[in-house]
Amino acid sequence: MKLIDRFRAERWRPEEASGAAVLMTAFATPNSERILPTFQNAKAAFGSSGVVFGVMSARMMLFTEAELKFQRRSDKSLFGTEALAKLEEPWPGAQTGDLLARMEQDVSLAGNAFIRDAGTQLERLRPDWTSIVSELVRDPITDTEIRRVVGYFYDPPVNEGRSPALYPVAEVAHWSPIPDPEATFRGMSWLTPVLREVDADSSMTDYKRAYLTNAATPNLLIKYKERVGEGKLERLNVQIQARHGGVNNAFRTMILDEGADHAVLGNNFEQMSYVAVQAAGENRIAVAGNVPGIVVGLKEGLAAATYSNYEQAMRRFGDIYGRPHWRSAVGALSKLVSVPSDSRLWYDVSGVAALRQGDKERADTMAVLAQAAQALIVAGYEAESVSAALSAGDVTLLKHSGLVSVQMQPPGSGPKEAK
């Protein structure tokens, strides 16, 4: 009996408490892969860290600007058909941008996005409720066992009022741009390696809040030359806290009597390089998210460059984040639409204003290459070799036809007229 058939048989046993119980007993690791438990930490960081929210928002804003089209493999031209309707309106009231936003958010937080073809519309499956189910099959060519995904098990909580279900591979688009090195099919969130940085950034914010709430100035040690009674010491502490504690009492003059003296304890913000330390942590979060600091507006990014470099930063953002993620996303979504023959599902970023400068530079490069091609063909080189040489940047690929222009032929060596 195949794994998927065994799963369906097991799933409806009345004695089982839930679909999760069936999955854990019949399809435990390695037959089942769930997202990493760091999802909860990443979700908390998204709701509490301004840096994480800013980086994820920048990724989402660029990613959702693309349009989905079909691309002919022969001439790379883009076109649309009615087959794209489900991606253009994935569910009532939504557009392509809403679909891409959900996919990017799930990938950032969980490392995986699951989009199901529910028939009349698409459905987003929450990644923390979804498990990847696989089985070992024998390859007919090598006669060896290989692991293959057979479905996606969706098990929402009981209060959702929805029964668990196993959806076949052809029905679910699974997008995981960063593979998890400890799993076969599961993806990993880019936030995973920087969760400690997020925690440190939150701690710095807590420190600043405590600094302003409890003192508003560095902590003070008040010393008396003579021994002070215990009851009087407590009263002095209450009086000092009431008169000088907290941000509302900052900068008030403190008057000490009875020979008391004070000493400052701890470091202030300047001594501990608070701004620099916090900026370094923020920059590491932006690096993990492949977002240039200047795009998010982080201090570290603005210190290294000005907004005159913004276009270069956006080009880098589009090259190292946008295009690779669009390419892998359309690869995952292609199973949900009927792709015409000799074509593939592709992305169109011609309308993305942030990337137009890069497109202009590519157009300028194309113009230079066209001029070079024209000159080489006129000089007698074969057109196919010219194209190969310019694409590879290797002049050794040029092949001469043996023909030269009239200007380079000796006088009187031209073709003879027919008698």
C-alpha cells in the first residue's frame, strides 16, 4: 500500500484524537517535515522589532510590485492569457500583489510558503499548520531508493472548525527559496541566524527604557562619612527617588547635606557607544535579509553612503534579492496554472520604478554590444561567432568568414563582370 493511501486509511480512524496524532504515529520523521520551531520567535520579532519589521516591509514592497506573465522560450517575449486569471485574482478582493505579499511574509517568518489550488480560488495554507509528507520510492533507472514528496498535511487547530486533510503535490505550490540544511524539502527563514541579534536589539531598547524610567541620569551612589541609621537610610532613599527618579525629574539639582558625597555608577550612553553598538546589530539583521541599509533607512547604511547612492543600492537589492526570489516563486506557482507549450511562467518588472535605472544601464550595454556586433560582422566575422563571443566576453570565439569589405580589397581585385 502506498504511503498516501495508508495515510488516508489511518486519518479517519475514529479512535484517533486528531490528524496530528495520526501524522506523528504513522508518518514521523523522516516521512514528515514540519517548519522549524523558530517560527514563533520570528513572528514575535516581526511584531516587536522595528528593524525586522522595516526589513521585511522593504522586501515585501519590492516583491509585490512584479506582474506574472508567460514567457516564450524562443524569443523571451512576455504575454498573458486567461490561464493567469487565478494568479491575478487569487481569492475574492485580492490581486497578484496580495498573493506575493503572503508568500514573502511566510517565507521570511517560516522559511516556507504553501499556496493551494482550492478549485475556484487559491488558498494560503498557514506554514505552522502544514507538514511535508514524503516516502521512499525505487528509481526504475538506477534501482535505488529516493525520497519523494507525496503530499502536504494540513492540520489546523480544533477551534478553526476545519478537519485535517492531505493535499496532493499537484494541488499545492511549495515555495522555499532558502533550503534548510537539516531537511530534504523544508526551507529555512533568513531570520533564523540573526534571532540573537534581534534579541540583543530588543534588550538595547529595554535598557534605554529602563535608563529613562529609573534614573534619566547614570545611577548614583551616595556616601556618608558617618554611619546613618537604618530607618533614616530608608527615608533618604525614598526621598531621593521621589525627587530625582524617573524621566520627569531629570536634570533637577540635587542638594546633599550632612557631609554626603556622590559617585556615578555604570556607563552613560556615550561611554558605552550605545548608538554604534545598536547600529551594528541592526546592520547584521539587514544583511541577513539581503536589504541594503540605506534602503531601510538604517543609521549604518546612511553613514556609509548618502541617498545619492540610493539607485545603486536599489539595483543591488533587486539583483541579489528580487530577481532570484521572483524566479523561484514563479517556478513554484507554475503548477497552479496551465502553461502554454514552449513557454514558462515568468515575472515582469518593467513597471517597477525602483529598478528602471538598472534597466536603463542594461539597455545602454545592449546598445554598445549591438555596435560592436555590427562592426565585427562588417569586418567579415561570422554572425553566430560574433553573438557567442559577445555573450561570453571571449574574442577567441570569433570565426572569420574569409570575406572582407570592399575597402580592404586591393584595387582591381573586385568581382569580374559577367560577359
